[in-house]
Amino acid sequence: MTIETQTQNMSVNNFEQCLKCSICTVYCPVSAVTPLYPGPKQAGPDGERYRLKNKAFFDEALKMCLNCKRCEVACPNDVHIGDIIQAARIKYSTHRPSLRDMMLANTDLVGTMASPFAPIANPVLKLKPMKAVLHGVMGIDKHRTFPDYSSRKFESWFKKEAAPKQSQYSKHVSYFHGCYVNYNYPQLGKDFVKVMNAVGYGVHLLEKEKCCGVALIANGMPKQAKRQGEVNMTSMRKAVAQGHAVLTTSSTCTFTMRDEYDHLLGIDNHDVRDSISLATRFLLQLIEKGEIKLAFREDYHKRVAYHSACHMERMGWVPYSTRLLRMIPGIDFVMLESQCCGISGTYGFKKENYERSQAIGKGLFDQIDEANPDCVATDCETCKWQIEMSTGTPVMNPISIIAEALDVEATRELNK
Amino acid sequence: MEKELSNHYDVIVIGGGITGAGTARDCAMRGLKVLLVERHDYSTGATGRNHGLLHSGARYAVTDHESAVECIAENMTLRKIARHCVEETEGLFITLPEDDINFQSTFVQKCTEAGIRAEVIDPQLAKIMEPAVNPDLIGAVKVPDASVDPFRLTMANVLDAQLHGAEALVYHEVIDIIIEQGRVVGVKLRNNLNGEERNVHATLTINAAGIWGMLVAQMAGVKINMFPAKGSLLIFGHRVNNMVINRCRKPANADILVPDDAVCVIGTTSDRVPIETCDDMRVTPEEVELLLAEGMKLAPSLGSTRILRAYAGVRPLIASDDDPTGRSISRGIVTLDHEKRDGLAGFITITGGKMMTYRLMAEEVTNLACEKLGIAKQCETATTPLPGSEPKVETKKYSFAQKAAEGRHGTLNASIDSGDVTSDALVCECEGVSVGEVRYAVTKLHVHNLINLRRRTRVGMGTCQGELCACRAAGVMCGDDTQKAINDLAGFMNERWKGMQPVAWGDNLAEAQLTARIYQGVLGVDRLANERRVECYEI
């Protein structure tokens, strides 16, 4: 009996299952560029043993972790290394979030404040003196530019322009647009609505949507993240009860709500988790089941290089987006070797991380320069900022590329 | 590397366990000229094969008042003089539904009589204080138990003995006792690393060889009837508990769970074994089953926690009756003045006792030695801190490895090189041992091979059991002597496997297979090692 319990032993985050092979450290983008970071094995399962002994063994160097989860992808024994590190930060870090951290993390609040002033805020945030102030006073690196705020939020557009038309469809989905679409780049949300409508799906917003909380977790505000997560779960439960899939256009929001809610925040999401999906995955699955068809414009030509965002790798969902893109006849598709771009959400915005962030991404930037595409495609908005800033190449979400290449009328006909 | 030895010592202490080390320290502090000899490495025997429990004495309070009184006194002393070896965890004595709750009041009363602070607490409070404790408990008593690292404690005693002028030799085995005119005048030593033999003379020879003291006495023609009682223990991969957990009942099998460093240890069993088997103790599957089943009653989560190793030690008890279990025998200290007892002058045996009463044992035997040598100086070991346990001054910001090293070496941590990339690089990632710490151990702490290094620094004691660190440590230690490094690695990996083998299943087995693949498959250590040289590693 006792031996049976022993052999089936599984520990919290599988930390005891670590066989010390160190493959995670080989794949860690941070370890590759700095000896100051202990690496995922040491920061994760090794450090955890000592932290269980005494919390004084917590090392603030763990904040160098990008939470990219590439260690978890590499692990042959399913140890949740990234979760162990994030959980340790939540549990043991004595570092209090600064004003900067709070501003970077509170995307909802800052976005709501900035949107009405977008025409003023956008140019001002680009001014050198302003950047110098942000760099010196706030610790936001001077090389970074905040993504433009949109003067009209996606939600406002949707309610006025799109919502009234959605009831004409027989099938429906809910859309978790995320902060980026809402405050910075409503066009992606519009593209999503265009594609879904074309294949015969009505789009609906959730009853109440809050930021998924990824930036709050990363900046040491797990309690607020949990509160917001609970709001999202309540709304999603209602959507799922109506038979809606909950779709997103951001890999990071998706990953956070599917996996981090349960693993790090203790939010019970098991009843909605499987209904949360990235739009590309949802579409590809429908296409493969023969339920929908896409028709593309014949005059569309573009050389597209696909970048695998870290959380796409962790979910194992890269093929959904790439196969969908490859369906577009006019696309000259280049697959970039999978590696972290270095931004990791708000991480790269902090001046203490800037150089490390750029060093991590350098290999990727070189690959993009060499491939010389018309645009880079990726499912993560923060990768977009990083790649655009670092290479000058425009970056598009696969859904925007689909929307751009789509022959809407023909698609509507096919899906009648 | 053979040291110049003196022609004559006041005292030769046989045995590099905690008793011998403590005795060497005490003798040296009283101004005696001391030679400490050990046939293998320090703390190879029972010293390194126990719970690492700094008893409060509560365990013995009901059955053995004398031991309980000794324990609590030494417990308080060691917290002061060996601060860096002790972790003040506190302990619980829990009563489970199957135990007699009436025993608790007797227990508390006897503890109080022995001067042990025993505080009955609400079982609910016990669960908050120690979340790993069996939630079915019906009673709990808090006592001042703690955990102690016997490897560090032994080494600190040796270091202090040396600071007071003592000489110490490891891998030197006493192969004969030299007797002239009815008096022991010295010992014949064999260097176990190169086979050389030599005679060393002393006015007094103190036999502090634990269970092997029986054999040492035999060489002197004196009979000591000892009782080798094997105790097996299991080490778990990480701590499930942060307080010592005991069963509140008469001492029985597997009823103490001790948090030691980054692991926890359940034990022990108690079985009489023949003296011939004491050099190679093996833990049986039945013992593993028993330890695990009983351990789960203290902390149910042990059942689903990875077991790293199984090991066994032999208690050096003096046989006083025919009790087959060995539990009713006093753990009391026995000092045998062979001049009085057997008419053999110049020879004293110190035995019995416990790891944690070593200082008292040392004091007793040193008192006797001083009396014989006409030295009047009083014992100061109870008030003088050991090297590493001096009052702390430094409060700089530490890395993980520096924190871990400070835990191991106390204030001596300051002697470890750090601050440059090489010194700070980790040799052992599980236990946070840096290159600097390995170098320090090699130069200052009598390290001849990887097993010695493990006892000084915890290299190879973590979850990977040497999988990654052994090779790196061998590289740091051996420099260009690759054949030595290969022999050393082979010996070390065999020793690690010995402890893993009784619990080789699940992830531990996967770990062992990966290790075997690395050392045999990739590195070919098994084929390259010189077998004869590997055999000299005690395992």
C-alpha cells in the first residue's frame, strides 16, 4: 500500500518530479544572456527545497524571470518550473510594487484615463523630454514608446457599430478583446468581427470584462489579479451557459485565463477553461471539421514571417495559427525559429530590464532582418511592440492578415 | 602528504566520530598534546547515521530520567556553543487515536521532573504550528527539540582541537595497541590510503571508536560487551515538516520525524545485529515499509513525498541485560577506566551516550585523563563557542549559495572566496555549494575524496544525489590528476547508489537511471576506474 502511494507520488507543481537534467536552463532565454539569473532549475525546483526550509532563501533575482514558460515546454518530466518561480515570487517577495509597476500593471485604469486624451497623450508620450522624465523618474526605459491610445475604445465602437447587426447570425461566440484591442488597437477587434461574421458567426462581448491580470501577476499584485479574474470567470460562465465559445485574439490573455488562473491565482476555471480559445484555433478546428470555409482574394500577396510567442509555445497552439495563415494562397510564408523576443509584457518597459530584454531578442531580430518579410505575424501584442521597435518591420496578428486577405463576399457565400 | 608526527603525545584519541572529536577538543583545550586518529573519514559511523535530532530529552523522560536530564542540559549548551550546527525548530509529541492519551500526563510530569519545558497545547494549535502533522491527532505537547547537523558539529570540534594544537589524521586505522609492562603506551597505525604502517606513542590512549570500540578493546586484550543495535532511517527529498514530530508514547519504531537542512528524516528501527556486519549496514525492504507506514502516521504527506535514501547506523550501547530490542537499555554515558577495571594502565574507553551528549562524554573522559596526567585545568567546552558559532557580526546581502554556506559554516563562511564568477559558480545546485566552498573544504577541512567533501559541504546530498555535482566537484578537487578523479567518481557514485537502491522506484529510480546513463554510458567511469582503488572507498 505504502509503496503504491509512493510510486504515484505527485508534488505541488510537480517540483519533486525534477530529474535535474537541466534542459530547462538550456532553453531559458534569460540564462542565455546573464549569469546573474540563477536559471529555471535553480530558481524553480532547487530553490523551492530551500525556501520550504526558510523563506530567507528567496532570491529577488527571480524577478528576472520572463515567465515565458519555455522551461516548461523543454521539461521532459512535466515540472511546472515557471509556475514554481511565479508562485515563489507571489509568496515570498518582499518587494512592493512601485508607482511605475502599478501603472504598467493597471492596463484597464491607465487605458480608461488615457483614451479620452489620446490626441494629446500619444504625441506627448513620444516627446524626448517626456521620455527622459519617464526614464529618470518612473524607471520606464527611454527607448520604449507606449503603444498609441485609441481615441475611441473598441467597446464603444462595437456597441454602436457592430452589436446591432449580430443577431442576424445563427451561430454565436463571445469575444474577450483584452486591453490592447480596447484601448490601443481596436482595428484588431474589428478584423475579428469581420472574419467571424463572414463565416456566419455573430460576435458578442462578455457581460463584464476586466484585464486578464497577466501584468498584475508579473508586477506583484496577485490579489487584484484574482479579483479581476473572478469577474472574467463569472462573465465567461454566463457566455458558456449560452453555448458560446469565448474567443480571444491575444495568446497571453488566453494562456493566463486558461492556466495561470488555476495554477497561480487559485481561481477555479475548470468549467470554462476548455471553452476559452484563440480565434485562429477556433477557426482552424471548424475548417478541419468542414463546418466553415474561407475564400481569399486572388490579388493578395504578402511575405509573412511567423514568430511563435512564448505562451503560444506553452499552449502548443502555434500550428493553429500557422496552418491558417498558410491557407492564404498569396502568402509567402517564412517560419522563424522559435525564440523569445524579450519583451515579456511590461518586463521590457522597465529600464533595469531594457538591455537584457534586447539581448534576449537579438537572435530573433537578426532572423527577421535576414528573412526580410513584408510583415511579421504573431499572436501576442507585446511581441508586436518589441519587434516593431527593434526591427522596424510591421507586425500583424494572424486574424488581421486573414481579414486583409479575405474575400468577404465569397466567404459569406461559402458559409451560407 | 604524510605529516611529521611527534614522538610522543599526552593522549591519542581513537575514533573520528563526534565523541572522539569532542574529546580531542576538550583535551586540547586543557593543554594536552593530542593526536586524533580515524580509520576512514570523520563522522563515518553512527555519528553520521542518525536522525540529526537535538533531543530535548523528552523522549527519554519516562523511561530513562538520567538520559533526559543529560539531554536537556546539552541541548541548551549546544544551542549556544554550536549555533551554526543547530536549527531551533522546536518539537511536538503527538498522541494519535490509537495511542493512550493518559500517557500524556505521565509524560509531561516526567519531563518537568527532568527540567524539560513540556507544554500541552491544543491539537488545533498544533496543526497551525505544524501543518504537516497528522490531522487526526488527539493530543500534542510542545518541547524544546531541535535539529543538529552531526557532520558540521564533528568538523567544528576537530577544527577547534587543531586550533588548540591537536593533530588529527583521517584514513589512519589503529591495527594494534602497543602494550609495554602492563601499560598501553601507544598504537600501531596503518595509513589506509597508502598502506604504510607506523607506531605512535602516548601516555594515554582513549578509545572513542563507538561500536568498533569493542574491537579496539580486544586489541588491548580487554573485553567490553557491547550491543550493536541497528537503526534504519529514510531521507525525504524535501521538508514536509518544520518542527520535529514525535509520538507521545513509549519509544518505538519510526516515531520521530526530524527536519534536517533541506530534507526530513524518519526513523528509526532497532534490531540487534552481529558486530561483523557493522561495517556494511544495508536497509531491508521490510524496514523501508515499516518506516514509511509509521512515518505516515506522524505526517501523512510523507507517503507521497519522494524518498531520497535509506541508511542505517549502529548504536554503541553497552549490553547490560538480555533485552532483545535494545530499547530498555540506558543511553547513558559509560567511561571505563581500564586501569581500575582490568588492571591495564594508559587505556580508557568512552562509550554509550548519544551523539548529542558527546560534549558531556568528552568532559567526563577528559576529566579522568587530566586526573591521571595531573592536570588541574577545568573544562571550558560548555561555554566556549565552536569555530563558526562565534557571535555574528556581518549582515551583507547574500546570494543563495552564500546563505546556504553560512548555514553550513557559520562565521567561517567569511573564509570562503566569493565575488568572482569562478568562486560563485555552483558545483552543487541542489544544495547551493559554490566552487569557493569546495576549495575552502579541500584546503581547510581534511577532504581527500568526494565522500569527505559531501560530509563537509552537502555536495551530492540533494535531490540529484550526485548526478550533476559529482563530476564538477571532482573537476574542482582533482585538477590534472584525472585517474584519481575517475576513481573518486566511481567510488562516490557507488556510495550514492547504495543509499538509493532500497528506495529505487518512481522518480528516484528515473533519477538513478539518468545518473547511470551519464556516468556509465556517456563518461564510461565504470570502465575507466581502477577497481582496486575504488574499493578503498568506505561505503
